[in-house]
Amino acid sequence: MPKTLQSLLTAAIALLLTGGAAASQPSADLETAVKATYLYKFAPFVTWPNSPGDSLTLCIIGTDPFGDVLDRAIAGQGYNGRPFRILRLPAVGTDSGCAVAYLGGSSDQSVASALKALKGAPVLTVTQNSQAPGMIDFVNQQGHVRFRVDLATASDSHLEISSKLLAMAVSVRDVSGGPQ
């Protein structure tokens, strides 16, 4: 198992052991903890065209499946010497200040309309089993959290995604539009 993936899973399990989730639904809680951990662990594998500012802002747009699990996951964590910050918004636009946006969809803004609003903006978009997938789309495979990467969309938004992250993806849509 690659060291990065192993440390990611270790962090998710540590969240659970330290009270990061209720014991009534361990598999759903573990899945939430793993996704929350992935959200901030994606950052070191992405290069933005401009500095994301004094902090790196993780935005949860619409439905928030993470609750305080994400808050606890990023506590004390940072990116290039800058702390993470979380914004929870009903809708997103290019001026929202997000570096990473998890698009949960809501009555205020669907996932598809959020993707349209962010098209071309240097914001890493993350979705869950979406009909309108973001640059990274979480999928469940055989009971495990995995993800697909749309390198073409990331490139259109002037984001570079490391080959190390691409190697962990279950599929990659490359810049020619086809799977790799």
C-alpha cells in the first residue's frame, strides 16, 4: 500500500478512535471520515495558478455530509505553511474564495449549476457519485472509498494534479477526453 494512502487511512481510523464518529453506524462513519480526510489531503497534490491566500479554504457547498468530522480532521493541519479554513455555503460562485469545493447540492444550487458557476475558476471541485462529476468524484467500490479524476476539467481551470494522486485514482479522464 503506498505510504500516502496508508497515512490517509490511518488518519481516518484515528478520527474514529478519538470520537470522530458515533458507534451506531461504523461503516458510514468510517466512509465520512475517509472522505473528510481526503478533502484536505488532496491539497498537496494540486498546484493552483495563484497562491490560495493566507489560508487554504475548503468549501462545503449545499448538503454537508461531514459535520464536525471535517473540522476535527483539519484541526492543526495546513498546506504550505497556511492553515486550512472551512466555509459552509448554500451556493458557490467564482468570488467565494474556495480553493477546494465539495459540492453536495441543495435547493439553492444543484451540483450541475455549481460546476457551471465554477467552470474555468481555479477551484478543485469534489463530488460524490455524481451525474455531473467534479474534477474529483468519490465513488464506492467494494465497500471502499475511491475516486475518479477528470484531468481535462482540472486543466481547463489551470490546476495541475500530481501524478501521485492520479496513480491512486480508479480512473482518470485525460486532457484528450478519454480514460487513461
